[in-house]
Amino acid sequence: MRIDIISIFPDFFEPLKLSLIGKAQEKNLVEINIHDLRDFTHDKHKTVDDAPYGGGPGMVMSPTPWGDAIDSILNTTEQATLIIPTPSGEAFIQKTANQLTTEEHLIFACGRYEGIDARVAQHYINSEKIKEVKEISLGNYVLNGGEVASIAIIEAVTRLIPGVLGNEESAIDDSFAPGEMEDRTEGPIFTRPPVWRDLEVPEILLSGDHKKIADWRKSQQSSATPKSS
Ligand code: ADE
């Protein structure tokens, strides 16, 4: 899979060099390219934003550098999926990750300020070089930009690529995995020592009875909706 990320904060993506995603790149399972949107501006101040038409607070990201940046990536590849993280997008769930993991090429457009001029999404919906434009929300809250959302999406998507997780970290039994776990999350887990600060590991887990353990684990799963306080 090839992933291109466009942002005015390329340093935000340093963590992608770490851990399983870093290793996945070393193994050539994933190629990640980071692009600085300001490299696609044409003025001395490298301006990427402007006041909103119709008035109102905040600034809007100009379509011109976005178009130039996205075109420069599209010139080199086949059809890509363009992902625009935004609180007004469709909710990101495991099913979205399962679908995106089968794509060859993802482009992440990380907006800041009030967001990206809406014509960027409109334009690329009609581009033959783009398979789909997906506006995706991480949840019903507002982040400072698309960077954190992109990293979350990239982590959820790339861990599903065969070979990215080691055997011991297989995604098959994970919460939300297709099949029995689709709408469920895993229950509590324990390791040694058997007693810690007067708290005991549930006895059944020490019993060695695999059938009973499997039944108990199933009984501890929850339905997937996150609990709110
Ligand atoms: N950008 C700002 N807030 C966001 C959210 N909740 N999800 C995705 N992108 C965002």
C-alpha cells in the first residue's frame, strides 16, 4: 500500500517511523510519503489560507495549493482514494478500516483552521485519477486539524495489512474483527502475578480448562458502543 500525507505540519508524522508501522515500511509492506503543503504555494509568505467568503470567524484553506499538491501525487500513480479528515465526515469505524486496507493508494489531506475550501472535495470526486473522496470523522468532537485523525486512521488501516502484525499480535481475535467480534469488544485481560495489591486474577483463567476459559471470555465481551459518562 502507498500512503501520501499532505499537511502544513510534516513533523507531526514522525511517530509513523516507530513500532509496527515503522517496521512495516522497512519490510516494504507500506510506503508512506509526507508532503508539506507550503511547498505548493507561490508567494513569499507561503500562504495557505484566506478569509471565508460570506464572513465569519477563522480562516479557510485555499484550494490552489491543495490542488497543486494532490495533482503532484496523482501524476505518479494509478487511481487513489482521497481521505479528508473532518468532523462533518462519515464516522470512522472498524468497517471503514477493513475497506480501506484493501486499497492500493491512500492520500490524506490534513486541513487546519476552519477546514479546506469545499471545492477541493468537489473537484476530485469528478477526477478520473481518484477512485473515491472520503470525508471521515474520528468522532463528534473537534480536533485542531486532520493530522491526529490521519494517524489514527493510518494505524487502524495498516495493522490489517497481512504481515504488519506478528503472529502473536494477530488481528483475527481483536475487538470489532469481522465475524463474531464484529460488534463487540474484548473483555478484561490479566498476566502474572496471580495476586497484585490484594487483587486476584479470576480463578477460571488459572484452571487450564480451555473450553470454560473461552466461554468466560465470551461472557466478558461487551457490545461495541463506547460507554460515556
Ligand atoms: N478535524 C477536526 N476534528 C476532526 C474530527 N473529529 N475527525 C476528523 N478530522 C477532524
